[in-house]
Amino acid sequence: MPDVVTATNEEQRAAWLGGRLPEVERVRPGLWSIPVPIPINPLRYVLVYALELPDGVAIVDAGWDTPEAFAGLTAGLAVAGYTIADVRAVLVTHIHPDHYGLAGRVREESGAWVGLHPADARLIPDRYDEGFAEGLVRRERALLDRCGVPPASADELAGASMAVRHFVRLAEPDVLIEDGDRLDLPGWDLRAIWTPGHSPGHLCFAEPGRRLLLSGDHVLPRITPIVAVHPQAPANPLADYLDSLASIRALEADEVLPAHEYRFAGLADRVDHVIAHHHERLDEIEKTVAAAGEIACWDLATRLTWSRPWETIPLFMRRAANGETLAHLVWLEARGRVRRTPGTPDLWSPAT
């Protein structure tokens, strides 16, 4: 998607566009941006934010649980004048590995408390505990079958995400952060905003006095987060996401600090652009269903416009594309614009 925002650090933006790791940066007095590398992932790094406290720092997100990520976080904190032992709190925007994975190790090293929204905390055992993993794989396979994924591909895709469990140090949260909570961080007026969609318990953090929004993956300057139907998703994740976008649009934030890419100004414009993008996608899907007459989700996904030709998209990413397509179908179904005939696979057709 094109830029509709203003980068507030051109060097950080140039690093993203150039495929480089940006520098550790003092964003504001007492606030640091630390790029933590992500292995084998096109996002390359997650931006961890360190908030200075009278007796240490709190961090927003943590990175994957890998030696490279831990070294990157440690080195970034050192630039700010701190060590891992100085971390007092880990505020996790959501439970995806690049945000939650290192939280457990940071707690082990420092005694910090880990905070997470209850909706994401409930998903931890199924997602990251080996004893529950087989059940999640079975539910994923059943969903892929209902989408019409060819059996050979469904076999491979059903358990594809299990590999990322190795990048997570399992850590039940010490603090459950609810929508509207004011975090106990001396010197900061940090307030939690529940923004489900990309994850059921995704959180943003607003700092009204400094006119800042720490947006996690909810709003990024150029790309859009995956919003997909999967076994742990709520009934209509795209509806949740669009509502969450609308809920933050009017925030008085001069600057947005996202978890990826680069910091920016222009929150309202960016929200409007992302909402418009999803409605364009909804229209494209509705028209493609009408042209087909009746179609399975996977076949529909192969006919949509993506950033590259479908045949060049790696199989794992096709699973995400299928889940996103299904999320849009569910949104259209809820509004009576398409109809589902249940089966194996489910078939989608025009509502009239």
C-alpha cells in the first residue's frame, strides 16, 4: 500500500526501505526505540519501546526467543544505559512470537511482570503448550478442508505454524490488562486500548500527555496486519478490526510508534486508508463470488489480486491469504451480501 503518512524519522524509514536494521533511537526524553531482529521473516525486526522509570525501564513487546533477538534487545538497552536486569515490566501488545516470545526470558532475567490482554492470555496453552498442540492442528486441518484446500496442501499447512513455538518462552501473564486500564508506571500516563482484529487481545497504548500512540501491529505506516479466520479467532475478526480502527481514529496523537517499519504522523489518514483498502477488498470478493456463481474459499483466494502472482506465493503465505479471504467472506455473510452452503468444502454464492 502507498504511503499516506509522514515519517517522523527519515533515517528509520530509509532503513526499512533499504532492508537494514535501524539504529537504536531516543524518540523522546525517557523513551527509546530498539530494533530487535526477527529470524527468517520478511518483517526483519520488531520495534521494542523502552520507557524509563525511576528504578529501571518498562518495555512494550520483547521479540522472538532466539539468541539473536536477546542479544539485540540487550544491546539496545545498553545504548539507553540499562541492562535486562533493569526491566521492571513487559507490556505485550499481543501473543504473536515477535512480540511475546522473549517475555518469559526477560522475566527470568529481571523479575519483571508480564502484562497481556485476557483474550490473548486464554489462547496461550493451545498455541504454545506442546500438550495441546495436536488439538489445534486438528482444528486447523478441519478448517482448511472446509475452505477447499487440496488435501496434500492441507496436510502440510495444518501444522505449519507449530514450528514458531520454538521461538516462544511460555509465560503466563502476571497482569491482565483490560481496555481502559491505566498502567502503574511512574512518570507515565500510559493507557491501554483494546484493539482486536489482528489478534483477539491486541492492545495499543496511548500516552495522552505526550500525544503518542504505541500501536503494536494494529496500525502500521505502509503494510496492513493479517486479519484472518483461524481456529483461535473470534466469529468475525474483520468486523472487530474495522471497529477497532474506528475507535482509535480520533485519538489526539501527534505521533504513532508502531511495532514494525517506522514511526509516523497522520493517524486519522492512515486509518481511513486502511478501512478503504478493506472495503475495496470486500467489493472485489463480492464481485468475484458473483462471477463464479458458487465457489470455495481457497479457489476464490486464487482469483483475487495479491501483491504478487498467486503461483509465486509460498505455500505458508497462501494459508494466511486463505484466512484473510475467509475473514472477508464472513464479514460479507454477516451483512447479507454473500451466502454460505455448509459442506466439505463450504461453498459461497451471491446472496440473491
